[in-house]
Amino acid sequence: MQVSMLAAAYNRATAPALFCLFQYQALAKFLQNQCMTTPPLIINIITSLLHVGWCTFFVAKLGLGNTGAGYANAMTWTTQWFLISLYVMRIAPKLGMSRRDVFLPGKGTFQEWGKYLKIALPCVLQMSSEWWFWEINALLVGFLGTVPLAAHVAANQFIGLSFMPAMGISSAAAALIGNMLGANRPTDARRYVKVCIFCNFLVWLTIGIGVLFGRHAVASMYVRPGEVSVLVQSLLVIFAFAGFPDTTQHIMSGALRGMGKMAAGSVVYLLSYYGLMLPTGYALAFKFGYGVRGVWYAFGIGTSVAVFVFSLILARTRYDALAKKISKGLHD
């Protein structure tokens, strides 16, 4: 009951600022898709440093606890939106936009919505089906008891952090491949697919080795020594290996977004995550007695299948024909 009340207090504090977060993300993606990645990076660095101050003020100085943490997030999201809006307003004329369009609907705002939704809805389904899956798994693990749930949540906190490089590479893949296809440069688009996947291999090789040999130190940052810590370390060992197919499929899905193949990605996620990974995790956890480890073993199985299917789709992609189609659509 107390945990629920604390969570509710945090959510009430952050909820009003969610609009600011969504607006910031939209503008950041707008810039990234034009290969303008430095401004969002600088804004993130500035607001991350300010976030420490906001947390100190609301949580420590005012003693607001969870509510204060929510207020700190709200201030950070609002600041991010304010700064990126100022930047986009500054460069709007160079992008063929009016400064008014940054905040208010313009003449062309509601045009071509059919084409937009044809791309947007599968993209939303693709991203949501991937991220909602982890929340569903948390509910599933909750039936295993408090210790497995605590270990699962603690390990996921670190995994969310270690997954950030893959998210960045995936966004870069979508932007670069989309730009190359739009410029009718299919050879470069194909090369960027390979480069992004190889970059992820090098990054995860480093992270995986670090997690494997530093799992005790990682666990000690989140939980005290004891049963939960031991279980966290075992989950980190699993993810040191399962993380490679997981991050690889994320990069591949980014490449498919850049190609406009969101529907294919959505189908793969629905089948591999919900059709395979979820029932496999349930069976391993409850039927075969692996507990929370079984859920994590299923991660590796499901994401490996996703990598296999995505590899087939990418291998069968006709980049020349796709580049001509996208380039023609842009010019029309």
C-alpha cells in the first residue's frame, strides 16, 4: 500500500509535464532525421547537469521525497522542450519553416494526414509492442515472489542504462538510411546498415565483458548483499549474452524504420515477443522451475529469433528499387 502511494505521488508530480517531454522528443526526432544530432545532445547534457540541482532542491532541501523527484523530472522535461524550441525557432527559416510553426499549427499541418498515419501508426505499434513487453514481464515476475521481483527490477534498471548506446545507434541508423534512400544512394544505405550493426557488435562486446566480470559491483550499486544481490548477478550474466541479440534486433528495427518498413517490424515484434518470448518465459519460469531466470532465458530466445527474421528481411531488400521509390515520392 505504501509503495503504491509513493508511486502515485511521483506520477501526480510528473503527469503535467509529460506534454513537454512528448514535444521535446518530437522536435529532437525532427532534428535527428535531418542528421542534426548535436543540438539535442548538447541540450541533454545541459539539462542532465541541471537535473542534479533540481533533485537536490526538491528532494533534499525541500524534503519532498518521491513527489520532489517527480517535480525534478517535470522541470527537466520543461527545460528540454524550452531549449530545443528556441533552437528550432532560430533555424526555422533555413529549414523552410516559419517560426510560428514550431508552436502553432500552420496551413499545411493537417494536410497529407493519410500518408502520415500510414507510416506513424505502424511505427507506434512497433515501438510500443517492444517497450510494453517489459512492463508485462514485470507483472509476470511479480507472481514469483518479492525476491525475484526485486532482482528483476534492479537488473532492469542497469539494463536500461546499458541499452542507451543501442538506442542511439538505432536512431542514427533510421536517420542515415532514410536520408541515403531519399537521396537515391542505395549503396550507401546498404553500407550504413552493416556499419551500424558492426558498431553495435563492438559496443556490446565491451558492455557484455564489463557486465560479466563486474556483475558483483553492478549489483552492489542497486541492492544490499544477500539473496536479491545473488539473483541480480545471475540475471546480469544471462543478459551479458542475451543482450547482444537484443541490441542487434533493435538496430535492425531502426534500419527498417529508415526504409519505411514499420509494418514488417511490428509483425516481427508481435510474433517474437508476444507469440514466442512471453509464453516461453512463462513455461520456463513456472512449469520448468527456472523462476525469474527462465523469463530472462526467454529474452535471449525471442530476440535471437527477431534477429534471424530481421536479417532475412534486410537480406531480401532491393535497395536500388527502394531508393528510387522513396526518392520519387519525396520529389513528387
